[in-house]
Amino acid sequence: MTVTASDSPVVDPPDDPTGIDELFDELAHASDTVGRQRCRRRIITACVPIADRIARRFAGRGEPSDDLLQVARLGLIQAVDRYEPGRGPFLSFAVPTIRGELRRHFRDKTWTVRVPRRLQETQLRARDAVASLSQRLNRSPTVVELAEELHTDPDEVVAAQGATWAYQPVSLDGAARPDGPDTVGSLHGAEDPEFERVENLMVIHDAVAELDPRRRAVVGMIYFGGLTQREVAEQFNVSQVQISRLLRDALSRIREQLGAPLSGAL
């Protein structure tokens, strides 16, 4: 299935997220199938730019940009169909749902390290729980809240989150920048801070896999999941300063694993 904005009728999208929630009210009160389908398409059309922006944050990791856009848009459609009005704003449910679909896409391609089946199953359950809790709480859940929802230990959740980032190494044929013509391989060795970042991405995956689950989760959430330090701190229910310290320590350990200083940022 190919999902494009042109599949929907040409309409003016809402000016803000509040407009999207109003469209869901209209959808709930539509009196016939045609009306419901028309309203559903308007919602999807209005939110496609949001899905595309999320997809672009996952670019440059060996997957074609078009594939990531399709995965994100399918995640958007799932969010539209599963959303329950009255349990929080739509975007608080849609954003983690779309992110979850993109992460599952990477995970399903391959794992670079052997991940215990128990952690894989926990990660799968956590993906759905994050979407549900985000809508219920109107924010991202903390690790403790997620563990309570899954009836498991917080350390198990942290370990599963760390395992989430055991993805395939960056491909030399992958795009170096979203919507850019250059591949990672074509930029290898070039003298530019952004090129150095690409070079680092090609070699750090195995080093990240050697980190303990908590540090691996922090690195993965920030550099591969597109979260900010503040968002990660909220999930772990700790201060941003603590996350910053964990991140610095993790990067130091990665440098030791690589045997040389990292040039530029990850």
C-alpha cells in the first residue's frame, strides 16, 4: 500500500493540533460511511507533514528515505484508527505510535547483537504500552510507569529499551542527510564536521552494543531515537543533569571501545 497525501481530497489542514482534535469530533458524529471516510482522510492529510518530520529524524541509518516515509505514514493511519477521543490529545498518542512503527521497522530488519527473546518480547509490549500511556497521561510515560503497566521490573524495561538500539550498522549506501543526494559511502573521509559525524555513525554501533542497558538506552534514545535529553529524563524520572552525566560517561566508554577520540558529535 502506498500512502500519499494526494490519496486524500484537497482540503485546508487545521492550523494547529486543536483543529485536528475537532476533526475527530466531526468523525465521531458523522452519520454515514461516506462522511466518516471523508473526515478520516482529512485527518490523515492534515497530519502527514507531522509523520514525515518524524520519519526524517530516522534518516541516514541505512534505510531509504521513501521507505521511512511510508512506515511513518502507515503508523499515522494506525494512530488515526486506534485513537480514542476523550482520552487525551491526538498528537500525544500519534507521535509515540509513529515513532514505535519506525523503531519496529529497524528492529525487524535485523539485530546486530544477539538479544534475549525475553527482552525482545518486553520491547514489543512496551511499544504498545508507550502509545497507550502517552494518550492516557498526555505525556511520555516514565520508566517506572511503563514497568507498572507491563507488570515488570523497571530494570527489565531499561534493558529492553537498550536492546531496542541493537540495529544493523549504518549502510554505505544509505542517505547521509534527509533528502540529500549523497550516500554515507560517498562522504567517507571528507574533511567537514558533518562528514566526520557520518564516519562516526559507521563505526559506533558495536561500541554502543557493549554499553550497559541504561547507558545504551540513553544513547539510543537521543542519537537514534531523536529524543531530547529532557524527554529522556522524563522517561527515566530523573533530572536532565543526571541524563547529561550518563550520556557523557557513555560517550567516554564508546571512545575507549573505539580506541580513539570521536571526532565531532555522534
